Amino acid sequence: MSKEHLKKTDRTNLVRNPSRADYDRDVVNGIIDATSLCHVSYIIDGRPYVTPTLQWREGDTIYWHGSSASRFLRQIVNKEVCISITHFDGIVLARSAFHHSINYRSVMLFGDAHKIEDGDKNQLLEDFVEALIPGRWETLRPMTDQEAKATTVFSMPIDEGSAKVRTGYPIDDDEDYSLPIWAGVLPISQTLHAPKADPKNLAGLEVPKHVRDYSLG
């Protein structure tokens, strides 16, 4: 598979609705970059687990973080994981219950979880904060050694995986289009609201520019 596309394997080859699959790296990266939330799935002692966490991407690598005290994180070092990211874009209302659906953008990635060593971790934690809200890091007090020690950062190559996307209107049975039933799409999107100041802020502090200028995606 070329550098511009993710590796297509038996587990990333979509069987149902294969036309909705996309292996283009730009499409995959766009879905990853449009949110900070992901879910990391893994097997420990023969049992499945899923952990929601925050992620960020740099080039062809995805990163996520967690508590160094987590027994789960300690057991997934160099083990295979699955990362999923989903955007819920709308409810698709059909003329039959069977054909109701949703519009979405999703990515599923497979690979080994690599623990970042201390020498690179501090810079990546800065990158994480900047990916979450650009301009924030330089306004903060310095991170302490204890805080860095309490945080684990993992990486995984964005190599094997796929995107799956549904857009558009319901796909009904031909005979149902003549029924007097309203059908269509109810779009859904995330919305930013006005910042809420912490009551414990020092008096006179204004909302900083990087917060005022923040936008989703």
C-alpha cells in the first residue's frame, strides 16, 4: 500500500457497505484531527477492555496519555491495541424502521502500543496541550517532575486501519417512496459556548485570546 493510503488487511477490509470505506491517509487524518476523544481497546488476561482517553496526531503517529498508576496501561506496553474515533453527524430518518440510520465519520486503527520514554515525554505533553487548545501551554506554570512522572504517553503508527463514512439521505425500498411519510436527515454537530470563568480565578483576569479564538475541528 502506498504512503498515501493505510494498509488494507483482512480486519480492515469492510465487508458490509464497502463503498463507505476509505483508506486515504488524508481522510483518516482529517477524522482523527477533528476531535480529541478516542477509545482504546485491548485484551488483558483474556478479557476485553475499552478506555476513553484524549489523543493527538503528529504526522503518521497517533499519541494518547493516561495515569502512570493505571494497571491497564502498564500491561499494554508493546501489546496490540485497537483505537476507534467516531463523529456522530446526524440521524437519518427513513420511511421504515429498518432503514433508519445515522450519518457518521469513523476511523479504526490497529497496532502496537509503544510507551514513550522520559526523554521525549515532556515535549509530547506540551504538544498534547497545544493540540487540545493552541496557545495554552505558554500561559501555564511549568510542569513538575512529579506531574510528568505521573503521566504515561503511548504512541502507535497510523499504518493499519480504515475510515468509514456515511453521508446523505435515507436509502428506502423503491415502493416506500410513494408513502406519505416524512423522511430526511436531522443534522447533529458539536457547539462551543461562551467560556465560564472559574470562581477561584484572581480578580480582574480576562478570558485569554487563545480561549476566545478557539474553534472546533
